[in-house]
Amino acid sequence: MVKFRIAPHIESLVPYPPGKPLEELEREYGITGSIKLASNENAWGPSPKAVAAIREALVNLHRYPDGSCHYLGAKLAERLGVQSSQIIFGNGSNEIIGLLITALVAPGEEVITCQPTFLMYQKLVQVQGACNRIVPLKDMHHDLPAILAAITGKTRLIFLDIPNNPCGTIITKAEFENFLRQVPEQVVVVLDEAYVDFVDPKVRLDALAYLPDRENEPALRKTVVTLRTFSKAYGLAGLRIGYGVMAAKLAGYLHRVRQPFNVNNLAQIGALAALDDEEHYRRTLDGTAAGMAWLAKEVAELGCRPLPSHTNFFLIDVLGNGKKLYEQMLSKGVIVRPMQAYGFPNHIRITVGQEAENHRFVAALAASMQELGYV
Ligand SMILES: *Cc1c(COP(=O)(O)O)cnc(C)c1O
């Protein structure tokens, strides 16, 4: 037998826990018509304009993609009011997270993240052989003073998901600027805005305001990176496309690190078309807001405690073991996300669905709570 040795920092990695696929659930329980509200996907499906553009592009699949994402970059730069040299696309924003860590963090250096947060940051830090410094949320919000206190001479990166996944909480502009003033110059601050579209513009942080070519007081001139994705509001999670906006010089280093064809043809074409699909975008945002309000009311009437959220998902305190409730709901064909791995044993996280899905969820929740004796 061939002997191999796994690098020690890889040996201890745990696989990412994906939401259970619908097909697998239906096979296991012998049911059909089940619903999945576990992965914060867009309940209204992909942008129809993106689907149409992709259909037309299928005949060109024998071609390598445009490695520079030229047309998409130009359109997005105009939309965001930035230079296209300040944007880099990835195979999902997940890839940009990895590129940032590879480019900025040497083995043994440190990255600060919150807990709970999006699981990929800490995982990719570990893959890189770097050190995770983990700062717990405080009352479900980013604890910015504790993050500042955790910075050392070895800190290279700080990841903040605004809004936070799984809590759905945000930070204000004043809080962020007070924090940024105290961040040492050599530390890069990453704002992961995967859910930014769902945030009320009145309380939304303008993350692009800290690019180096913007007017700012000297203390705010730090390196701030914004991550965004087509996976949520644009409904293209299966295509895998996201991007980072940052100083052109830093983007240049990420371009050196990335694979030459990291974003496929169809993803570029789909994203380009989705940017012009105002109707799908509005339907998603309006439907999410309405569904969120309805679900919060219904869930509270069942005696559970829904937590306010600035995203398309929210946590629910179910007054009992969340994992058991998750399993009970599975048998009724409703997939939610248990939260014990995130440190919330009595919570589930659900994504807002379309109206029929939301009704089905509430009915399954009510029945499961009764069966388990939670109410
Ligand atoms: C869903 C999500 C992403 C998106 O990742 P993609 O690779 O772009 O699909 C990024 N960050 C957070 C916090 C998320 O929840």
C-alpha cells in the first residue's frame, strides 16, 4: 500500500456541513414535494434574463472563458462607481476569501474572525496554515472593541460579515468608523456583504467609501475590502460567481494568485444579464421583506422567538433542542438549518421562501413543536 502523510494543519480540518439536498431527503424518507429553507438561497429562482442569456451561450462552451471578465467588470464598475481594476471576480465570493488569505497571510500569521460567522473564513485560514483568532459575538453583534483588543503584530486580516451569518445583525457607520480609526495600517479589513441587497439603505454601510481614491480623514485611510456575490439576491448560487472590490494594487496581487480561468463562461454571461434584471431583483427583495414579516409574526404566535434580521434568513429560538426539531421537520419534508454547530443549541435558521413554502414551513413547525412537547 502507498503511504502518504497529510499535512498536520489539513489532518484536523472538518468538512463543510452543506444543507441537506432535497433529492437526498426525498430518497431517505420516501417523500416528494419537500422544501429547503436551509441555505439562504433565492426562493424566487434565478433571474430569467440570466437563464435566457446562458441558453444562448451554450454553443460556445468549447471556448475558454475571458479570464479578465472584461464585460462584466466594466458594467459592474460603472454600476458601483469604481474602477474595473478595483474589482476581481471569483468562483463564488468564497474564492476571493481564499485568494485574500493566500496573498496576505503567511503560515503562522493571524486572521481575526467572529464566532459564530460564515464557516468558510476559519476553514480557509486553516487550509493556509495560518492561525485563527476567534472573537465571540456579543449579544449577537460583532464585538468591535474585543476585535481591536485581539489584534497583534501578526494580524494580517479581519473578516466581518455585515450582515452577520447566522445572526442577521449589522453595524452602523459610526461604529465601523470608530473601529477603523483604531485598526493598525497593515491590517486589512474585509467586509463580506453577501446580503447587502437585503439591508435597508437607511442603515446600510457604504463599504466602497473607504477605497483609497475616496476622500477620507487620514485615520480612515486603511485597506478595506468589500466582498459581494451573485448567489443570494441575484439567485445564481449554482453558477458560482462573486467578487471583491479593493485597492487596485491589492486586486493585482490576487490576480497573480488566481487560476487563469477561475470564472466560467456561463457565470460571466449570467451575472451580466442578471445585473439588468431589475424586475427579478425587485421581486426578490419585496417578496423577502413580505415573507420575513409574515413568518416572524406566525412564528411568534407559536410561542417561538424570531430574531430580527437584515437578510433573507433569520434565527428562531424554538424553546427546545433545535437539532431534534430539525429532524422532526425533515420527516415532514421541510429542511431548515440546525444551529448547534454555531453555538445555538435551541435555535434553527430559516431562509425566507415563497408564500406557499412559508405556509408549509409554519405548518410543519407547529406540528413538530407539538409532537416534541415544546409547546
Ligand atoms: C452565502 C454567503 C456567501 C456567498 O458565497 P458564494 O461563494 O459567493 O456563493 C459569502 N459570505 C456569506 C457570509 C454568505 O452567507
